[in-house]
Amino acid sequence: MNRSVGRVVAWLTLATVLICGAVVVLRYAAGVGHVWLQELYVWTHAMTFLLAGGFAYLLNAHVRVDIFYAKLSDRGKAWVDLLGVIFLLFPWLALLGWTAWTYVAYSWQTNEISVQSNGMPAMYVLKSTIVGFVVLVGLQGVAWIGRAVLVLGGREPPPSETLTGPLG
């Protein structure tokens, strides 16, 4: 699932660049500015980072201090991964999800729109990607637990995901 989302996010990144370029050309070459278009590239940029979280975790491309981890055996890494997901990732996601849920629900209930006149409608769509982030990273955390349990049980885990060309 995160691989599929990663492919969509790759196209969303391209859309962000094209929209940003269009804003610049319209503003400086044609003297035209559209608030909704400026907000759109900010939205796509935010969505790119939020929705790519699970994909980055799938590829083990998240930020980690490797000075100790890199020197560990496979079993040691599995223990760090297992305990890290259970005691760091899941509590953080639970707090973020619990906090975001009220924030997102209120946005949906009030049919929130941009505070800018002629800005983007449906602000709740953007805010909902926070919940999407929690779900996608949480699912990937469950997958990492499964991988760690396989290693700790003496079984070979499935091969690690890697990028082989444009998004594998």
C-alpha cells in the first residue's frame, strides 16, 4: 500500500513543481496572481510530505542515528526496530492521531475554507492528510514489527524494499 501511495506522491511532487512554476510565470510574466493557485502548491507540498511518511518508512529511509544501529547484528537491529516501534513510534502516532482527530473533525464539521478571499475551499481535505499520515506510518510500523519478529524467531524476513528506478 505504501509503495502505491509513494507512486502517487511522486506525481504529486511533479504537480507541486509545475504549479509553483505556473504561479511564478503568471505573476511575473503576465502580472496575474491567483490566491487559490498559490495555496494549491502549498497544499500539494504539505500533502507530499505527509503522505510520503509511510513510503519513506517502507524503504527504511527515515531519519535515524546510525552510529550504534549500523554496528548491531541482525538480531540487535530487530530488537531496536521492535522496541522503537512499540515504545516510540506507536505512542507518538497515538498522540498525533488523537490530537489531529479533533482538529480534523472540527474542520469537516465547519466546512472549513481558506482564510484568504479567493483561497482554496475544503481545507478539511488538507487537514485530513494528517490522519492519513498516522494511518500509513502506523501500518508500516506493524509491518516492521512483523519483520522484527521473523528475525528474532530465526526466520529470514522478506527482502528489504529498495528503489530500482523511478519508484521501483
